[in-house]
Amino acid sequence: MALGHVLLGLLAQGERHGYDLKRQYDARFPMAKPIAAAQVYATLERLLRDGLVAPGGTERAGGPDRTAYGMTAAGRQELDEWLAQVEPPSPFVSNPLAVKVTLALLVAGDERAAGYLQRQRAAHLARMREYTRITTHPDTSLAGVLAADYALNHLDADLRWIDTALARVATLAEELQP
Amino acid sequence: MTSTPPDSGTDEDLLVAGRALVRSYGHSPALRGISVGTRRGEVLAITGPSGSGKSTLLLCLAGILRPDAGEVWYAGRRIDTESEAERSRLRRTRFGVLFQFGQLVPELTAAENVAMPLLLAGVKRRPALTAAGTWLDRFGVADLAGQRPTEMSGGQAQRVAMARALVTEPEVLFADEPTGALDTLAGEQVLTQLVRVTRQAGTTVLMVTHDAKVAAYADREIVIRDGMADDGAPTSALRGALGRTGAR
Ligand SMILES: Nc1ncnc2c1ncn2[C@@H]1O[C@H](COP(=O)(O)OP(=O)(O)OP(=O)(O)O)[C@@H](O)[C@H]1O
Ligand SMILES: [Mg+2]
């Protein structure tokens, strides 16, 4: 996913200055990795070069970004195409947690594996409590709730996988028992 | 009320406490010496795999099942040795219980089901039904007041059961899988409401769940495996599994 598409998405509702776009980005994706204003300007220039955005009418006094940009027809088409495209499900699990739990189960020994798994669960749950406070707080924006939901479900998936892994290892050991 | 941590405090610091609880069904042990305690106003989640003893633990703490060994305390009073009549009075007046299965009376409407604990406590029919209506409304099922359980979806019946568990404004709510039959969003609504209502009233909540997302609504979690608290020591499953492969 390129930042260009994301900016096009943010421009879909109307013209914006570069700095507005950065602020919009921060508000819409509160838990994403932050982007620098410079990144936004550079990307806007590229979009401009490709004819996907065009300078709008308004001039702002002073300020480094005096130009507001709007989406062109080509930009709209590019955005629609991108939104319609399926994101390829990730073929690899490269999460360090998955690697560590696997090693803990296979080689760490029962005491250490059990202790580690318990602490990992506690850490996950503490973070899930924080996100739950966000999703249930009446002042949280919809964007904030969506981001927290995403995080919650992924943390939950980690925990489910850990439990399944534990059960599988146990079942396998039973089968190996003479 | 002191802030002694539940595991190290004396039983008087805790509103509900179980100590070294053992309970078997026939010859198969469901609880094997678990201790658990909760402070007043706390929301505690009890989680663990299926069959680990969560429901059994909750039933023991709520004074419904008698443990074979160990002690159950409520507000500084030992309840597992009390008579059935005393414990049932305690349940009627101080406890709200939401069971995992078969909770509503099929012959009664939703409103009558919810009003039932009040009627049993001697409240007159009309105010009891009014209160029932208020609680049904809090859980978004006011329009089901006249319907019988067989005419409701599983999730709707669960909300009605929740209203019934809270209608007496109990000091302690024992809830077994409070969102079992609900999808994510409906579960979230019910839990948000549950936590809001109980926090406002200072109700202590012990809720059993196998779902970490539900446990995340609680202040604290205890994990039970094989009828024992998971304190980071290997369970029998893990011991069996890693005994041969573990490099120790
Ligand atoms: N009424 C009963 N008669 C016989 N055995 C029972 C009874 N109730 C529970 N058990 C057994 O006791 C153990 C613990 O059961 P319990 O219902 O407490 O588990 P649980 O953690 O609540 O499981 P679940 O998540 O599936 O509800 C299980 O092995 C179960 O088979
Ligand atoms: Mg159960």
C-alpha cells in the first residue's frame, strides 16, 4: 500500500492543504505508524506529476504549504481501482511472537515455557484492557474504535493460537506415549 | 477496606474468596485446590480452556455447589458450611447469578422472568414488573417483555437473563459466559452495559469466559487450567507434552 493511495482517499472528501492531510491522516489512523509532513509533501508532488491531483483554488497566507490540492478524475479512478483490489493475504508469519512461542514449546523445557506463556498472556491481556477502554469510551472517534478493534482482534488471535499450540503439543505427546 | 492483594491478603480483605477448593464429580476432579479472591467493586475474569473447572468454581463461590474440601468466604463469613437455607437466602438477597445454560423459565414471559427474583424477595407484582421493564430496557430488549424464551434468539434470551441477574441490584454478580450466544458487536453492547451498570452500583463481578476479548473488560484475570490456578507452573498437559522433548 502506497501513501499516495491513502492521500487520495483522504482527498476524496474535498481539497486539502498538505498539512491538513497529515492531520487528517493522524486522526483517521490514530494507531498507525506516524508519517512526517515532508513525506506528505513529497507524495503530493508525485501525485501532481502523475496528474492524479491538481492545485485547487485557495491560497493560504504565509505557511510552507500554501497550495490546497484536489483529486482529478484520473485520481478518482486510481483510488476506485485501488479500493476494489483485494489485499493479498500475507503468505508468511513473520511475527516474532509466533517464533518465540514455537521455540518455547519445542525447546525451552516445561517450567520455562509455562512461565513465559503465562507472562506473555498477562502482557497481551493488559494491552487488550487498554484497547477495550478505548473502544468503550464514549468520546472515542469511530476511527479510533476501528483501530482499537483491529489491535484487539490481533492480540486475541495471538492468544488463541498460543492456546491451540499448547493443546496440539499436548495431544501429540499423548499420541507418542506408549 | 485495605488494598492487600487478593492472593496474599487475609480472607477478611476480600468480598468473595475461595481457599484451596477441591470438588469432584464422581471420581473425576474438577477443582484441585484452587484459591481465588476478589475485592469489593472489582470485576474479575475467570478464564481457562473448556473443562478446566471455571463453571464449577463459580458455582462453588456462589454457594450453589458445596466444595469437597476448602473454604468459601463472603464478606468475612464462611458460607460453605452454612445450611442450604442460609445460603439460598444469601443468594436471593446479595447475589445475582447468570448461569451458562438453561436460565429462563420457559413458561414465563421475559418481564415475568426478570421480575421473578424480586417477587421471591417479597416485592409486589406491579413494582416488580416495572423494575423488570427498566432492566430489560437497559439491555436493549424492552420490546421482548411479553415474549416467552422459546420465542427469542439465544442472544436475546441471554440479555433477558442478564437483566434478571441484576434486577435485585445484588452486591455480587456471578456470570458464566455472559456473552456466550452473542456475536462480537452484540457482546460488546451487553458487556459495556454490564460494566457500566455494575461500576455505577459498585457491584463486584466474577465472570467466567473462555474469550480473552471478554476478559479484557475486567480489572483482573485469573486463568484456571486442570482445576488449578495457572501460576506459571507447568500444567499436567504441558508437563506431559514437554517431559520428553523439554531440554532441561
Ligand atoms: N454435573 C457434572 N457431572 C459430571 N461431571 C461434570 C459436571 N459438571 C462438570 N463436570 C466435569 O468437571 C470438569 C469441569 O467442568 P466445568 O463445567 O467446571 O468446566 P468449564 O471450565 O466451565 O468448561 P466450559 O468452558 O466448557 O464451560 C469437566 O471435566 C466436566 O466434564
Ligand atoms: Mg462452563
